[in-house]
Amino acid sequence: MTVSERFHQAATRILEGDESIAAANELEGVVIDEYLDDERTEDLLEGLSLYSPGSGREYLDAPELRQLLVRTLEELA
């Protein structure tokens, strides 16, 4: 299984520092549409729930989400 170009672009957008609601919504839509596998999809959606742009700086860091995105891109490249 590999990630799509759409997933790669959405993940990269967040990894490069885009902390907008649009970036989070885009990634969430890709995760839901492409359904990688049970555990990975659940983990990504949980990480996105912690990545809450507009809710304060502590949420924008979301290190778990960033780590999961990096791991997903590496493992499913």
C-alpha cells in the first residue's frame, strides 16, 4: 500500500507549518476518503482532533500528528 499524491501533499502542507483550518480539513478529508488501514486511519483522525487550529498554540504543535505523518510517509512511500 502506498499513499496517494493527494495524501502526500496534504501531509506535507502541515509538516511544513501550515496551521490553518483549511490544511487540517484537507488532510482529514484525504484520510477519510483514502482509508489507509484501521489503526493508521484511527490514529491520524485522533491526531487531527488534537490539531485544532484556532484553539490555541498548544494544539497547533500536535507532535503526535506530525510524528505519525512522517512515519506514514516513510512506511507507505
